[in-house]
Amino acid sequence: MRVLVIEDDRETAQFLQRSLRESGHAADLAGDGDHGLVLARDGRYDVLIVDRMLPRRDGLSVVQALRAEGARTPVLILSALGEVDDRVKGLRAGGDDYLTKPYAYTELLARIEALARRPAPEEQATRYIVGDLSLDRLSHKVTRAGEPILLQPREFRLLEYLMKHTGQVVTRTMLLENVWDYHFDPQTNVIDVHISRLRGKIDKGFAKQLLHTVRGAGYMIRDGAD
Amino acid sequence: MGAFVVAAALIVGFIAWRANDLLTNKVVETLEAEVIGLREQFQAGGAERLAAIVAQRSSQPGSSLYLLVDAAGRKVAGNLDRAPPGLEGSRQGGVFNYVRAGEEGHGAARHAVGVPLPVPGGLVLIVGRDIEDLHRFAGAMGQLGLWSIVLLGAVGIGAGLAISRSVLRRIEVVTETSRKIMAGDLSKRIPLHGSGDEFDRLSESLNAMLGRIEELMAALREVSDNIAHDLKTPLTRLRSRAEAALRNPDGPASYRDGLTKTIEEADELIKTFNSLLLIARLEAGAVAESIGPVDPALIIGDVAELYEPVAEEAGLRLEISVAKGLTLEANRELISQAVANLVDNAIKYSVDETMQGPAGDGASRGRIAISLARAGKAIEIAVADRGPGVAPQDRERALARFVRLEKSRSQPGSGLGLSLVAAVARLHGGSIRLEDNRPGLRAVLSLPASGAHAASAARATLSDASNWGQR
């Protein structure tokens, strides 16, 4: 995928460019808000990574300008400001996701991949299928190999989110934000326990594991061998 | 000041004018009565009778002034020697100067008011009344008025100067205090007068503001001190890890391992920094924007649901007892985080105890009670564990940043959990207190209830976590 990184710190920008290329993505750089806006208008990008504090034109105003012009390219806002109100402001300006500096590259990668492949609201499926696991979003029914699986409401939402991003890494913070709507970091790794409980319900007793742990990054639901 | 003097002058002038007027009217009335009386005498007894009466009255001491002249202008009777020049030929009364008959050469001319009265037969009678006293009185009144104005003016100017000087002096005190504070002495306060007037109230609120600033500054200093001291340890650890990996002769494999650990260590540091920043921002009173009505029962339910698997895995039971229908004016995220921190702590210390403690009584040890109840005007969220608890003398300290009581040194964590809870509580106008759970710790987060909605709080006990647990 093509990524545009609008970031004024050269070192950070080049690190991101290099890392994205290693992950198999093409990345262009813009060092200030004006330049970034010109490049972003091009429309060739799948995802924009926009730093909040930029010379000439700040990140939020770049996003606002793009949205005002009708561009729907997903935007990940990067910021050193990570407090409750800042996040709300970032998303209100038209950002799709918000990541606080310093961040782990795996976290950023997982988030932009999730953003880039995010289907438009009208084309969201009502049924997710991964291998012989099926989740019906309307009837809230989950089956594995035709057998019904009983899930608690939160477990259902957890599985739903994972299956929506089938084949993509989903980090613990993404799960906390999207399934629990928490933006803080619980000290204990509570998510891991929820995942292992879910795994016990959908994978236990089956030869083929669908819910995988991605070391150092998070989790992924995927059909097929490693 | 000028307006004051003008007003005083107007009042005094008005009084003097009114008094003069009144007295003059009185004199004129007396004269008119006298004239009527004399006219009656003339009608009754003719010119002789009039002359006799005038002569008789003239000789009385303190009498009115009389002069009866014949057609030729010669004096017939009376105590005036000649017709006052001002009244000669006049048909109306007027003011004149006179000297009493027989007193020429002595007393000075006196003021009088008189009326000429033509009497049939060519005679003219002049009746007058001495108004010298009145004149003097009016003069004295004028003088008095003038002096009062001068005096009032002087007093007014003096008082004005005194008041403005005292006001200026008190403002100067405020200025001086603020200069000292700017120079770096944050403990300075504006001295109070003790009178409770507007100035005192201004000073009081300025002092309160200064107190808050000093508190914030102290907190800030404490944070930077603690950062300097307590972050050195993990930084040193991180550095030595990296160094050790680099020295290791095993090559790339050990580098990878060392780097992974370094990143983990760095992540912990970042978490600590984030918590510190959050606490600092909460204490600075930020985050007001995203405060709204929230149901604490929902928050507790969600947090309990989040932690329930962790607790279960550790062999602990979460028991929730919440009052329904309560509302908080709060930031959902922050209250959730505070409750999560309390539950997190409770689990950590209970686990410690169940591992190390003697066998038996496992049921009561492995129990964490989370409750929500209304206590007067407050809503209290309590998290109680059966862990080792905190000694009474350590409770205050346990809420401070980075403080990890000796017993908990072995536990992972930054030592910021409870201080974050305290900061969240303060931001919402509440507080956190630590109590003895006999045994264990009972942490109570007390928050002000938002008035309107908190009326009927039906107490609903949800036995353990089964409502959201598995099974």
C-alpha cells in the first residue's frame, strides 16, 4: 500500500519510511503541513500518517482541509499529546485513528493496515467467515464446523473485531480501544486473559488453530498454515 | 471633592436664604399689625390722639420707630428726627438707615424697615422697625455658612486624601507581595486587615490562589525530583542490559535477546512517563472538556468485566455490589482508569497473599469486593481486598507519587497507580482514602454525586461476577 508520512522530524520520518518499505509498503515523506497537503490532494495514497505539530500548517488543519475537500483517505494522527481531550479533538478534526508518541512501530503498522483495508460503512459484511468459523453479526450466532459456540457479549465483540480484521495483526491497545472503549493502559495484561478464554471457546479441540498470537505485536485471526 | 463642596455650599446658602426670608416676613407682619392699630387709634381720637400715642410709644425702650410729621414736614412726634431719605415721598415701605432721636453722635446708623402712612389732614406717619439684629443675624448666618463650607471642604479633602492614601497603601502592599512572589518566594501572602471588607476578601481570594499555585509548583517540583531519582533505576537497568548484550560473545542471537529486553524496559519507562504526564495534567485541572454525566454502576460493571478473567485465573472472586440509579458528573475514561487501578492493585496484593499465606481459609482470602453506594452527598466506590493491607501510618504516603511501600517492592508497577487515582478524585472534587478491611485494604474513592439524578438508589446486589463471567 502507499503511505504518505507528514512528519517534520527528519529522523522519525526516515525511520518510518525505511520500516514501511521493509514491511512491503511504499512511503513518501512531507516535511511540513503545506507540502503534505499538496501531496495528499494527489489522492494516490491508501493511508496518511499525519503528525499533529507541523511547521507552516498544523496536522489537524491538514486533515480538516482534506476532509473539507471530500477526500476520504484514512488518516492516522500521531501526537506527543495523548490526553483524553487531545484524542477527541484529533478524531473530531477528521482523523480515523490517533496514536501517541512514543509508539511501537508494530502498533503503528497494525493500525495503518487496519485503516487501509477498512471497508466503507455501506459495504460491511453481515457475516464473517474464517475457515470453518463463522460469525453472524445480525443474529449474534457463532459456529465452528457447524457447531454453535456460546459467547458472552464482550467475547462476541472481541471475536467480531478480530474477524473484521482477518489476516491483520490486531494489537492489545486496538482491542482495548475498539472492544472496551478504553484508551488507557491497564497495568496487568488483561487482554491476554480474555484472548485465551476466547481461544478456549473457538479453538479448543480443533486441530487447526485460527486465533494466533503474533509475538511482540498482538493477535491475528487467520485461516491457513503459518 | 468639588461636587461635595458645591453641594455643601448650596445647602448652607439655601438655609441662610430661607431663614432670612422667614424673619423678614415676620417683621413685615408686625409692622402691618402696628399700622392697623394706629389707624384705628386715629379714627377713634383724631390727630391729637395719634400724636399722643406715637409720643407715648416712642418713649418706650425697645419700641418700634415712629415719626409723625405735619404737612410742612416738621416733626410732630416720634423717636426719629427726620424722615429717612429713602422713604421720603415714597408710598411704599423700604429699608433705610436711621439714628434714634437723641442719640446722634453716639451709635452708628442702624438698619430698619419702615412704611410711610399718610394720615388725613396732611400728616404723614412713618412706622418702622429696627432690623439691625436681623441684619446682623443674616450676616452671621452668611459668615457661618461660608465657614462651614470652608470647613466641610477641608474635612472632605482631608478625609478623601486619607481614604485614598490608605487604599493606595493597601494596594501597594499587594504590589509588594506580588513582587516578592515574582522574585521567587512563593510562600509570601498578602497580610489581611481583619476587617473583612472588600480588600480583605480580595486579599483572601488572592491568597487562596497563591496557595493553589504554590501547591501546584510543589507538586511539579516533587514530580521532577521523583523523575530524577526514581527513573534513574530503570534507565540504569536498561543501559546495563544493552551493554551486557553487546559484550556477549554469542553474537546476533544475544543481540536480539538484549534488544528485545531493552525495548520492553523502554516501554515500561514510557508507561511511567505517560502516567506522570497524565497525573500532572489532571492536577493542573485540564481535561474539563470531556466531563459529562456517567453511571458509576456501568463503569464498575465494565471494569469488573475487564478484570474478571484475570482475577479468576489468579483464583480470586470479584464480588460486586452496586447501588443503581446514581449519576456522576465525570470523565468516564478517567473514572474507569481509577477503578481499574484499584482493582488491579487489589488483585496484585491478593495474589501475593494467596501464594505466600498459609493454606486454609482460601475462600475469604481470594475475595475482592467492589461496591458502589451513596454516602450523603458523595458517591463512594470501594474496592476491598484480603491482602496484607497498608499500615495506618503508611496510608498517607501510599498515595504519593512513586511511593512503593517496602512490602510491595517485589511487585511490578511504577508506584503511580494510587497517585493517579488520587489525582482523578481531586479533579472531580472528590478524594481517595485507604481503610482497614480487617484483614486487607479497603480503598474508597469518594466522588460528589451530581445532584438531580441521584434520588432513588435502589441497592442491587449482583452476586459475584456471574452476570458477566463465563459459565
